[in-house]
Amino acid sequence: MLTVYEDEAVRVVLACEADAPVVFSCEHASGVIPEGFELSDSDKRLLGQHWAVDLGAAELTESLVKTVGAVGILAKASRLVIDLNRPLDAPTLFRQEADGVIIDLNRDLQPDQVQDRIRRFYKSYHQEMDRWIGGMKDATVFSLHSFTPCYEGAVREIELGVLFDENPEEAEQLCAFLLKSGYVCALNEPWTGKDGLMYSPLSHAQTFGRKSLELEVRQDRLVDPEWRERFVPILVSGLRHIGFI
């Protein structure tokens, strides 16, 4: 059974009574456009797409929390509003275009609008991450994301990507485990874990001297409940294999 704490920015799901072995994060868990924001007809095309939400990632995160007995930190606002997995100086903190078309929601943002989004959503999420990771004595940090099978015309054949920056040994071991389990898996694909692209799990892990990795799962696999059900125990075994739980 999960205990849930939430506000407009973050949903915390808890399946442990004391220290958790791992904190699962999901920075792109939601496609919700919060109250006070309106989408143009052009922007509405992005709802339900990878530009707005990592499809299946929230469901995977909550399944892992329940299976492991852990904590999950999930965003409640769409990444269209602000990208929680980027540093504040990243050019894609407020994405300007999608598929070559301007995103009206983020066109000509004024300084007060920028600061309002940072305060309401970005700082709230990352403060919650620090609170839970700091409160768990030895918890590792593992972030869950998903990627589209075809991005700007490029077909992605891999099913899983293990992203890393500071923990290459654990990343290599997890990737090898998943390959042996029958999945098409690669390191730092379809994005690299370096250059600020796994900012959230890495930065919070660094703050408390913990280990961190991020998993990318192809969306056409992850949205299938039966696929997720088969995958969760395998991933849990992989996390145990590398000492993350």
C-alpha cells in the first residue's frame, strides 16, 4: 500500500516505514498543464506526446516503489511548463520548439514568468528530492524516463538506455544484466547522462554523496501494462545485482 503526499508540483509515493534503499525519481511523470496556464491550438498537439510527458514512466516508478519498498518523487506538471531534469541555465529549461514548430506556451517569457515557474514547480520538486534523499541514510538515486521510438525521423532500435555520469561501473553492470535478460540495451543512449542531461538524479546524489543512474525505456514498450509487469522484477533484480537496493 502506498502513502501519498502531493501538492501542485510534486507527488511523493511512499512504501516504506523508515529508511528506503533507493529513491526513485520521475521528472517527466505528468502531462498536466497546471491551473493558470493555457495552451494555444498549436501547442495542444503536444499533449500526450513525448514533448509533454514521458509516457509510462510514472506507472513504472510507482510499480518499482511498491515492489522494492521505497520512495518515489514524481513531477505533477508537464515538462512543457519547465523541465525539472535540466540545470537552471539550460537552453531547454523552457523548450522553445517541438518538431520545428514554436511552442507558444514558452514564447517571449518575461522574467517574472520565469521566476514564477521556477518557484512553483522547479524549486518545489528539487527541495522535495533533497528532503527525502537527505533523510535516507544510504539511499541511492534512480531516475525513470521514457523515449519515443522515432525522434525527428530517426528510428530507435534500442529498448533500454542506462544513463550515467559518475557511476560508470554500476551502469555497465546494469546494462550487461539487462542485455543478458533479453533486452536491447545500450549505455548513454538515446541521450547521454553527461552534459546536464540527467541533472536531477546526479545533482541530488552529489549533494549527499550517493550513487545515481537514470533509465530510459522506449515508450511503445513501457505503455504496455503486460510488458511493465514482466519488466519490473527483472529491473529490481538488476538493481540488486549492482548494489543499488
